[in-house]
Amino acid sequence: MLRYIGKRILLLIPILLGVSAIIFTLKTFTPGDPARQILGNNATEEQVDAKREELGLNDPVLVQYVRYIAGVCHGDFGDSYRTGEPVLSEIAPRILTSAKITLGAVAIGAILGVLLGIISALKKYTWIDSLVLVVSMFFQSVPEFAVALVLILIFAVNLHLLPATGIETAAGYILPMCCIGLSSVASYTRITRSSMLEVLGEDYIRTARSKGQTEAKIVESHALRNAMIPVAQSIGTSLGNSIGGGMVLETVFSVPGVGKYIVDSITQRNYPSVLGGALILAFILTIINLLVDISFVVIDPRLKTTIISGGAKKAKKAAA
């Protein structure tokens, strides 16, 4: 198991190199001059050229890239073009904010999705089953920013129950969490429903029923644990989607998280901040996927041998 974890950690190196290389390539073709953006339109060409030289923007792209990667290896993600502060020190406090929103959103989506999936499976082919699927699909189909605007209109503008923007109070986290979480309800519902129907058709479930156990006891003690393996796998994907969706919604709700920091940095041509944010998010997502793979063993110890011998892909296939 430790060998497998070590291999996955080593995979971080090509992943982060790939992310940084892609962003460096894209910024080369992006219109706009960071030096001009920093100094303003009133700056002379001499001042702009001096600023470009100071920032190292006159060097070849490959030289800039190698210099940046060398700095990252020493924990230096560069300095922000806008503030002059180290990028890592600016991102660090924002990670906690984004983590709260992401984890809260995943919790909301998972709890609602699992509950609806269980209800849908137990009431299969009834009007309740159809209603659950229609409602969950609705929230998946509607864009997150549209849901955000509707919730702001209802709970902030009309009812004055929650703040429309900012996180000065704990209530400020509720709307962003709900917007991101509702979009993943359909996925959890479908996975839970499908898994529950498959498990409820197994022989050991019929044996439990023949012994006179109640349906609630069967679901709680026998079916739910085995049905949660695919759900645990989807949590990793949902975390990634929530982080991606959070980049937009943090801007909508003016939440000072990593997503808003990256979006603002893109508009400002603040490339060190964009690179730093992207690399940190890539690192976090890779670690999340590793933890999800390890969670398979916790949920179902039978998968330990599969992971050690064949890797996470075979484990996922066996779990599904």
C-alpha cells in the first residue's frame, strides 16, 4: 500500500509540470502587456521596457519557465505583479476559505443526493421515484450562476435572510455552498439509486428479509455500506467539480477564495498569481484523488489486494 501511495505522489511531478507548461504556453499567446497593465496607460515606452526587464519578461519563454520551476522547487511561487507580495502568502489564507465552501458544498450535495437516491431506490418505479429524478436533474441542468442569481434574489433581496456577497459572517457561506452543492445532487442521486438497486437484489439481502429483518435494518446494516463504494468514488470527482465551479461563484458572491483570486489575476495579467493558484489547485486535486482511492480500502478491505497488485484503476473497476 505504501509503495502504491509513493508512486501516486511521484505522479505529482509530471502533473504539475504539465499544468505549468500549459499555462506558460497560453500566456505567451494572450494579448496584453503585464508591464503596461501595472504602470497604466500614461507610462512611457521607456518605463514599460524597464518594467518588462525588471520582471524578466524580455527573456525567452523557455528561460522564464525554467527559472519559475526552479523557484517553485524552493517554495518560491514568485511575487504578485500587482502587490509585490509573495504569491504563496496571498493564496494561503484564501485556501481555507475555498476549502470551507467546497467541503460544505460537497456535504450538502452528498447528503441530499444519498438520501434522495435511497428514497428513489426504495420507491422504484413510483411517482416518488420519478419526482426525485426530475428534481435532481433540474438542478444539474441549470447553470450554477443562474441558481446563484435566483437564490440571491430570493434570500438576500426579497427576504433579507442571507447576505448577497461577502463572508463577514458565517451566513455568507450558505448561498455559495448551496449553489455548488445543488448542482451535484443529481449525480449522487443516480449513483446511489443504481448502487442501492443492485445491492438490494443480492442474495444476502433476500436472506436477511427471509429472517424477518425490517427494511430499515436491512438498508442500514447490509445494503448501505456496500452501496456507498461508488458514491465514495464520485466524491472525488465532485470535489474537483466543486472547486472548478467555485471559481465562478466566488466571483459572483465576492468571496475572497482561491477561485476569485485566479479570476482577478487573469483579468490583471498577473501571471505569477495565475500560475501559483493553478499549481496549488492541481496539487490539491491530485491529493484528493489519492485519498479517494485509499478510502476504497477503508470502505471495503477486500480491495486492498487489488490496489496493491493492479493499481487504483483496477480497484475502481472492481468497486463498480
